Amino acid sequence: MTKLNLNTVNSKLHSKLSNLVGDSFDIAYINYKNVIKANSESVCINMQPVNDINYINKFHERVNKSMEFGQIYVSCVETLEQRSKRLKKSGFLNFFNVIISVIDFVFHRVLHKIAVLNKLYFFITKGGGRPLSKAEALGRLISCGFGIQSEFELDGLLYIISKKKSTPAYDMNASFSLIFAMRRVGYKGKIISVYKIRTMHPFSEYLQNYIIQTNKLHEKGKINNDYRVTNWGKFMRKYWLDELPMIVNFFKGELSIVGVRPLSQNFFDRYPRSLQELRVKVKPGLVPPYYADMPNSLDEVMESEERYILSKLKKPLRTDWVYFWKIVYNIVVRGARSK
């Protein structure tokens, strides 16, 4: 794996740092074994790709503790996409494409997540060479109190320029498990835990604000080019397989069969105040009303939700009955699918 080479990245890094801290700044070089206390003008640069760090978050937390608020931290990582390109260049994937890919995935992405095999994995690898998705690398930084300022690719690595914004979250329950709970706004504004099958890379939940700012929302209100979603996750979402565990929420009385989609607080806050007040008057549902109306934009989605809620408040049973069969027709006959 390519190491940080200041001679290669210096000009690009210097120009990006100059935009953040001015032309004059001190650099504190740090690594896994040595996190030094930076002075008020320092930029901390980690010369070691975080793939080779045994306990990534603990290291970022140490860096955070050594810095003052507003200081700059530069780190680098080999992402899954970059790793795949490197393996292809080596020639291995051309000959053993499926075998090497499966072995690499199972060994590096599955083995260390199994409790009884975790110590064996780190004994063999010493924590080195662990592949990370871009989403996980960025999400870990944000969870450790850093705000992403800029990022760029060079020589097979992704360089991330971040700034200390807060103390770390010290997240001991990072979302690695297959089934996980999402915090969503429910009936009467209560925050509920909605169960789903994981379709995103770990630590993706920390990226929502950042990826909305950088990738923007497309016309239906979803994030453009959402790299947090895994390839198999896209398939699961298309056929709603990831939402099967939400049946638990239905039996707990937190969701109805038909109802508005349960939103994160971040997305809920983006809705107009009038629609927020309407939304908390009804339970969210397993099947959203926009599959009945087939809207083409976020504004139309909101209009669809408003029509449904106003109708349900007047005639709850009749409304859900009519909407349910419209949705079934659109899914079975017209081929409506999640995106």
C-alpha cells in the first residue's frame, strides 16, 4: 500500500491547507505510536494510512485530545475502490477474479467482526491492511469529533483534511451488525428505534449531514450518488428486503401498515413546519403513500404525504384501505420499486 509521500502531495496539500489556515502554518507529524501535543498553529498530519492502524477510533480520539478546537488534522486511507484497482493492476484478479475477491472480503471484512475470531485476525494481521470504505473512513473521523473540510485522491490513497469540531462520541455500538436500529421520529414526535437490515457501510450514520452538503439531494429528496450504500444493499433496497425487520415495529405498535415513512431527525427538520405538525399526528408506516401517488419530486412527495394524512385524520380505516390497494397495484402491475 502506498505511504504518505510529502514530496508527491506537498503542493496539492499545501494549496488546500492554505485556503483553510492561511499561507503560514506549522506541521506536526504524527503516527500510531506517537501523537504529539500540537501548538495553536499546527496542522497534524498522520503519515500512516489508517488501514494499518489496529484501533482506528482510539487513535483518532488520541489525536482529537491532543488538538485545540479548530485545528486541522490530515489523514489518508486506501478505500475499497482503490484497493480493488490495486489488486487488478497486480494481475491477480484477472486470473483468480472470484476466488481472490471472496477470500479477501471474508478475511478482511468478516473475520474480525466475529467475536471468537477477532483476536486471531489481529494476531495474524497486526491490524494492517484492513480495507475500509470511503464512508467508513469519513464516518469514523466525524464520530471522533472531526468535521470534514476537504478530500482528494492521489497515488492510490484518499487524503482527508478535517478540523476538530467537538469531543469524540466514543461510539461503542457502531453499526456493524446485520440488523440494526435507526432512530426515527414517530407518533407524537417520539423518537423510536426502527429495525432494518444493514445496507450501508459501518459509521455511515455519521455522514448524513456531510453527504447532503457535498452530494446534494435529487428531485425526490434522496441523496445523489449515495456511496454509503453497499452494492448488495442496493439490491436489498430495490425489493424492500432491508425493511423486513420493521415488522417488529408493527407488532410493537410503533408503525402501521400504511403510513408516512419514518424519518431521521435530520430529514424531519428539513420539512415545512406545517407538515412536521401533521406528520406527528399519525403513526409512520411500513408502506408509504407515495407508492400510491407515484410523485416525481420532493415537493410532490410532501404533497402526497399531506393529502394522505389529512384524509386519514378524517377517515382512518377507509383511507388506509384505499391507499393499500393502490400501492399493491402500482408495485405488482406498474413495477414501482424503491431506489
